[in-house]
Amino acid sequence: MACSASTGAPVALRPVAPNELRAPSDFDHIEDRTDRSRALFVEASRVLSHPRCVNCHPNGDAPFQGMNLERHDPPAIRGPEGHGVVGMECTSCHQDRNQDLARVPGAPKWALAPIEMAWVGKTRAEVCAQLKDSKRNGGKTLQQIVEHSAHDELVAWGWAPGVGREPAPGTQKQFGALVAAWVESGAECPDEEAKR
Ligand code: HEC
Ligand code: HEC
């Protein structure tokens, strides 16, 4: 058995394709609750760090696009509330659904994530810490983070991003189940690793 007896030791996990997510049950063999919780967060991070998510959680004032943090073209900026600026609101181009002919992605309430929810340039441990911090997560409880992950419409777009865009791995339902299992196991954060 490749179970880890001590916190932070590597654990063997079922191999999955890049577009697949492991289920919470794939972590049942990790006996140490802290290790299990951390491993669940690392798995959920495969979604959190995906371009479909980070492009809209930038660490500056403009969204990114594509697979490699490309500049948003046409230029657009955050504005005072994350909805763009007068005359150049996000919703002047982005509608409540994808416009596949024009290649403009869309979902209800399209807007940039607030700067305190930036994920670009942060380690998994940093993203984990800010997700749990009600001062930086929009005043959400952990249960509300689970709900948001499982049901929010902007999050949902990550798996239905329109023609020519790679969806986030797995399904939103599986992602929601991983976040729920992470919270149930104590919402532990992984150790620091290299910045993205
Ligand atoms: C002038 C029109 C326009 C405005 C204003 C605009 N966008 Fe876009 N946006 C686009 C187009 C067109 C694309 C598709 C680019 C492509 O994939 O070729 C896009 C793509 C994106 C993507 C990339 C999706 C992905 O994962 O590849 C994000 C994120 C995004 N916009 C967010 C925003 C946000 C947030 C705002 C407001 C702050 C905004 N946009 C304002 C036209 C606009
Ligand atoms: C079009 C832009 C956009 C996209 C795409 C997007 N988000 Fe967000 N996200 C936001 C905005 C805006 C908020 C803040 C609104 C709120 O809290 O209700 C937010 C908040 C969140 C939060 C709340 C807590 C926090 O601290 O960040 C989570 C969790 C989250 N997003 C997950 C995701 C995941 C996972 C994906 C990809 C599958 C994703 N988002 C894609 C715009 C986006």
C-alpha cells in the first residue's frame, strides 16, 4: 500500500487522462485526514488552475484568453466593479450564452473576478488560503464555496466554453463533489510549491 503515514508524503493515485477528474472515493485510502484533505485540494486545483478559470481570475486589470494567458483581444479592462468601463462593459460583447459564430464566449453575469480572488501567479497553497478567507472570497462560508463551485453559472461555463475552447477537466458536478470532500475533510491547504 502506498498510504502515507506522515503529513505531506506523496501518495499513489489512480492514473487519469488530463481531461478526467478523480472522484473523492479515489482518496479514501489516504488514512491521514489532513493528507487526504490536501490531496483533494490538489485534485480540485486541476480545475482552479485551468485556463477556462484563470483567464477570468487575473492578477491585473485585464482578462486573459486562450491556453497560455494571452492578452484579451480586443483590449478590455476591469473597471470599478469588474464589469468593464462605461461604453466598454464586458456585456457589450459577452452575452448570456456563447456566440459561437463570432467566437465570443458568454454566460449570465459575465464579469472579471475581483482582484482579491486573483489566481494567476499564485501557488496552490496561496489560492487555497484565499479561498478560505472570508475577507478575500466575497464573504463566503466554506459551504457557500462548495455551492458556488457546484452551481454558479460562470463556473459552469468552464465546462461549456463554446467551439474551439478546451473545457476544464471532468464535470462541474465532479468538481463540486471534490470541493465538498475537501471541506468535509477539514479544508486543509497543501504545502507551498513553485509559483505558476
Ligand atoms: C469589445 C468586445 C469585448 C469586451 C468589451 C470584452 N470582451 Fe472578453 N472577449 C471578447 C472576444 C471576442 C473574446 C474571444 C477571443 C478569442 O477567443 O478569440 C473574448 C474572450 C474573453 C475571455 C477568454 C475566454 C477563454 O478562456 O479563452 C475572457 C475570460 C473574457 N473575454 C472576459 C472578459 C471580461 C471579464 C470583460 C470585461 C472586463 C470582457 N471580456 C470584455 C470580446 C470582448
Ligand atoms: C467570466 C469570468 C469568470 C470565469 C470564466 C470564472 N470565474 Fe470564478 N469568479 C468570477 C467572478 C466575477 C467572481 C466573483 C463573484 C462571486 O463571488 O459571486 C468569481 C468567484 C469565484 C469563486 C468564489 C471564491 C473565490 O475566492 O474565488 C470561485 C470558487 C470561483 N469563482 C471558481 C471558478 C472556477 C472553478 C472557474 C472555472 C471552472 C471559474 N471560477 C471561472 C468570474 C469568473
